[in-house]
Amino acid sequence: MRALLVCNPNARRVRQQRAALHRELERSGIEIVRELGGTLPDGSLGVDAIVVAGGDGTMVHAIRRAIAYHVPIGLVPLGTFNELARTLGIPLDVARACATIAAGHRRAVDVARVNGVYYLNEASIGISSRIARLQMPEDKQRFGFLAIVATALQAFAHSQPMRIEVGFDGGFERFRTVQLTIANSHRFGGVFSVADAAIDDGWLDLYSIEIHGIVEAFSVARAILRGSRESVPGLRTFRSHAFYVKGRSRHRITADGEPAGYTPARFELLPKALEVFTPE
């Protein structure tokens, strides 16, 4: 198998595992014909697959070319959360992840898109977007998950409700929220796992957090622990094939942790548009 390797050379785990990564790819019969550290170039790839070594944010940069040239993606999870790998059952161990790619079993998954940016897990407006903006790469490399927790607390302390208008299949709503998430998968945010959702179910799920007091905070926390997709006090949910979101002000959007422009924006689904190597 001839493959293009896409990785984030500044990521701590990529630097630590680079030698093992190349060794295991070669041992698995995967020939790396080119290695890139960022956005893929235009033009034909001339490979059988794209191998992404990194986290969910690194994956974002490879999706467009994989779809355009009809090649599958193999993931070697070397990120912080590795939501996609956990969703698809891809081993977190480098050797086993490479062996999974070499085995050749593919799974077609849905892809979401906003402002021309493709994503697989979730896009966010509000607190999550602020966390991504405040997170310093050097802190994340040094402290890992603890740095993300510290940044999240900082973002919550300065959060202000947003006035949002949302259009969806057959409906329209206007409300105030501190966090809006448009999810493509049942796993996102590092801690959320929703029972009634999947990365290949043909739906996008919108979650709006609207906590006004301690009672609603407990209600939302209980819903998260149960993995519920149903609306409860403090948590508003919708399911649709597409969402249109705008607000009184422009709001930053992140998609799988990467910048994805501003509102107003349309979030749309491309059903089973991407193939990923997964265990059988």
C-alpha cells in the first residue's frame, strides 16, 4: 500500500513516537511516498491511502483530499483525546493501529461541513470555541489534559450567554445559550458519549447548554452521565440533516478543535462520504 503521511510535527506524542511510527508502517507493508506536516496540496495524490498520525484536529486537514480523490484514511491516534479512534475502535497503540490499516478493512462514516471546513466529531460555538482559542500549544504539550481543564475553567469564568437563531429541518428557534455543539458522532468533547447517536446514522445533533442555576446544572450533568440526547432543563437538543446558525454578533466556530470561521453559518451532513480503516 502506497500512502501519504499527514502529521503535526509539533505535537509532543508525534515527536516521541516518530521512529516507532515509521518502523511499524514499514513493517506493516505501508510505503510512505510523501510526508506532510499541514494542509494537503492541490492536485492528484497518487497514493492508495492517507495515513493521519495525530489527533482529531490533524484529521481535519486530510478529510477534504481523501473525499476529493476517493482514497481511505488510516488513523494512528497520537492526539490528546483521540475521539475518532475511540468511536471507531481503532487501537491507541502505534503498532496495532498500523496493523489495522494494513489489514484493509474499511468503514464508511458521515462527514459534517461548516464554512468549507470538514469535521467528524463536533463543531462548537461558545465556551468550547473559547477553550480552543485560549489553549496555548506549549501548555498542551507540557501538561496535556490538565492544561485543557485549566483553560476550560478560565473560559467558563468569563462566559456570557449568546443570542442565537437556529434553523433546522422543518423548524426555527431563537434562544440564549453559553454553548452550542453540532455533533456528527456520539462521542465528543472528551467526556460526552450519547447513546442514541452514531457517526454513520445520517444525522447531525445540536446541543445547547442554557444553565441558569444550580438545579439546571445538576440536570445537565445527569443527562451527560446518562448519555441522553433528550432535552432536559438547561439542555436543549435538536436532530436534523442540516442547521443554519446566526446570532446578533458574529461568533467563532471550531470544528474538531480547529478554526472554522464565524457565524452566520450552515452546518451540513455528507452521508458516508469518507472511508476509514477500522478493525473488523
